[in-house]
Amino acid sequence: MLSSLRNTLPKFATSFRQRTVVQAFGIDQRSAHFKSLVMLALALALFGLSYIYGLNRGMDRMFAGPLDTRAQQIASAISDVAYNLDLRYAVHGKILTALTKGGLSDVPDNIRPLGLTYPDYLFDTKFWNNLLNAVTHLEGINGSPRLSDGTLTFIGWEDLGLVDFFKLSFRLFGYNIQGFFKTYFLLLGLGIVCFFCAFWSRPGILVTGNFILLGLFLSICQLYDIDSVVNGRFFATLAILPTFHLTILTWAPPRLTVAGAVLAAVQVLLLAFVITMRSSAAWGVLLLGASIVIMLIWQAKVFWSRQPLKIFVQKSITWPVVIVAVGLVGFNIYQNNKIHPGYFALDETLPRHLFWHSLAFGLGYFPGIDARVPELQGARGDSLPTYLGNAYLKNSMGFEPPSLSAYYASNFFPSLGRPRTYERVVQAAYLDFVRRHPFEFLHFTFITKPQMLLTALFDSFGRVIGKSGKYFVLSSLLLLVAVWFVRPTPIDKDDLNFGSMVLGGMAIATSLPSLVAYPANLGDTFAVWVALIAALLLMTAWNSWPLLRYIRQSIIMARHRSP
């Protein structure tokens, strides 16, 4: 009886699944249209889960730091949106002062008089919304702020694109912090819509896209209690789906259509915008650039000696390559033209995140760093690059600043410092350290850091299981049920294999910031690796299913033959 039941249940399940599909939709289960509908339903479910989880965690009601930096960016956004000053990413000093003195600050002297305590006030939604609305009604905000009287200042050492993010939020949802949370998911939803519209007829690619959404959801689940999706460090996750979309087009260009070109252009602009918000998201540009170069080399190898130059150009410079190149370069030119000239003219300003500082920060994990550079005095974190730079100045030319940061301070703008000088010195100190310890540095970069990255990824997964285990189970069940309804064709399997290969390239690209600098803030890296692992598991299952079915039938036949 048990043997009969084992043989009957799989047949009943298959029959039930087929009857359900036909009765509910009137289409065959192998139809690409049906499979795409299933994938769309799964995408909506994962997107909804991500949004609901964020609401349940209070991510829409908290203000993610660093608060002093966010005060500068929000002051710039309010200067333009509320007062129509068009300061081009510069900041009105009175608005900034009102924000920092009003509590948008990490400095104890700013929050202590207000009776605020960390981290409780991060979740005081009413307080934040009242502060945002209050600074939109200040008196004495004129249209001609100047450096000479302190009414004009600049954002210090940070990516300027977050100003546009806050401006978009204020215009769409008003002056409240809940709008930041909604704007993040609005941008994520835009990428999802473009992706599904572009690949609607290719369910195998849509399956892989849903693995990315699963990874994004779990990446949100692994955030700490005082963190949120609107933390600037997490914005690189918004670059994953556009990069996946554009890489697929670059590696295997489909036939050009107006809709396909428009959707690709939107994804390029979204990727470029995300990079202005978080420069570490430039891994997407690196992947696309490397893909284009590899395609050119491959086409040159195949066609150069056998085909006319015209054919080589047609095969190499495809329409996705043109859209990616023109879109990224055009957006960069447009962005630079919008930036206040003060960001380029002064040594006290820098219109981007510090690069060499981040690389030097990573040396804090270098084995025996204190013995190699005794002048560090055990410094770690953001202090280490400063000590490293001063040690280089002292050892290389005998110059010793009178105080730790004296060489990087600005007499004209003490609040801004001199980031360009700082970056030059830290760059020289970092490269000098690499030259003096080449083999140890190679081991550190290609052995130690990958081990650290792997540990950090496991820790992230541990936080998902420990804090959000039921959400992990629910999302996994949704994925399994959706895939169960999809009967893959050979084309679907090929697309899944291709999508998995693209995810493999993205996994390498997202890991580069951790290998170049240090493993931290792994939202995008964790999401891509989760998606890759899930895709590989399904790829194995789909490709091995005929073999498993053959093995099962062989076992059944052997049982019948046995006496």
C-alpha cells in the first residue's frame, strides 16, 4: 500500500497542478505568458514582504545616521525645495545650523541641551518631522548666501546624490522622514517594473530576477536594529537590478525595439543616480565596462581576420553598449554641470566620498600593522588614515605637524578641513606602505580579506536566521511554490544558466569594494551572493531533473522485476 501511495502521490500532484493551471488561467503550464505571470506574482510578494518588514521594524519612523552628514545634505535639499535657492548642492548656513542645533547631529553638545538621549531619539518620528517642518519656515533666508558671512557652506566629503534623493522625497511625500523610506522602495519598484517589462517573454530570466529580490529582502532582514534601508551605505542595493538588466543586454544583445531601448535607458539613469548617492555602487559600472571590453576582444578575435571592418563594428558596438556608454557619460556630464563651482575650486571641498581614506581604513585589519607603523599608536577606524599620513610625512621628509590634524585643517573653513590635501597625503602614505610590504599586502588582499568577507557574509545570514527566521521561511516557501508551478522548457533552462552566469560576474564585482577597502556594509554583496546560490541550486535541480526521473523509474522497474 505504501509503495502504491508513493507512486500515486507524484502523479496526483502533477495532475492537480496541471488542472489548476488550465482551470484558473485557461493556458498551458508551459506557456511563457503563464510562467511570467507566476514570476510577477512572486516579485510582488517579495517586494511587499520587504516593504512590510521594513514597516514592522520601524524603518520608516527612524533617522539613520551619520546625522551631521545627513544634516548637510538635507539642508541643501531644503535650500532648493523650500526656499527655491538653487544652490547646486551647496548649503545655506542658517538652515544647517537650525538642523544641527535642533537635534540632527551626533555631537553631544548639540543634543544634550535638548534632553535627547542616543539612540532613543533616532526613533522619535514626531520630533524629526517637527524639526524638518520648522526649518522650512525660517526667517532671513535670502537668495544670495555668501562664504564671507557664513551663510554659504558645502557638504563635507560625501556623495552629493543624496541631496537629490531627499529633494525627490520632499517633493513627493512632504517634509517627513517616512517619505525617505517610501522613496527607497519607489526607486526599487521602478527597477523591477523596467526589468519585468523588458524580459516578460523570458521566464528563465525573470526567475533569476526574483532570486535577486529574495537576496534584497534577506539583505534588509539582516540590518541592525538602529539601521534602515535609507542609510546611505545601503543605497548600493538599488544598483543590483539595473546592473543585472544591463549586463544581460550587454552580454547577449536582443533585437532592438523602441520599448527595449527606453527601458534600458531608464535602468542606466537609475544606476547612474544610485552611484551619485553611494559611490561604492560603481562596481556596476566596472562590471559593465569589463563586459564591453571583453566583448570587443572576443569579437575582434572571431571577426577581425574573417569579416570586413563593418561587420566587426556592427557585432561589437551593439545598441545596449551605446545606451550604456552614452547614458553613463551623459549623466556624469549633466551632474558635474549642476555642481557648485566651489566644490572644484577650493581645497576645502570635495564633491564625493573619500576614496583613499577608505582604503587606508582597511589597513586596520592588516596583521601586525602596529609593529610595522609604530606611529599609529594603536589607532583604528577613521583615525588610522590620519595617523598613517602624518607618519609618512614625518618619515619621508621629516615634517611633523604640531598636532594630529593640523596639516589637514583649514584656517578659512575650520568645519570643512582640507579633504583634497588629506586625500593626497593618505594616498601617498598608503601606496608607500604597499611598496614596502608587497608580498604581505598581496596575502592581505587575496587571502585575509576574502576570509573576512566570507565571515561577514555568514554573520549576515546568521542575523537573518536569528532575527527574522520566520520571514526567511516564508520567502523561501513563496519561492518554492512559484518555481513548482513553472515547468521549464529548454529555453527556460538556458536563460536560467545564463542569468546565473551573470550573477556570478556580479558576485565578483560586488565583492571588489570589500577586497580593495574592507568588508563592511555588505547589503548589496550579501543580496547578490544569496541570489547566486539560489540560482545555482535551481539550475542544478532543473538540469538534473531528467536524470533523477530516470533513476526513479529505474528503481521502480527493478522492484517490479524482483521476485
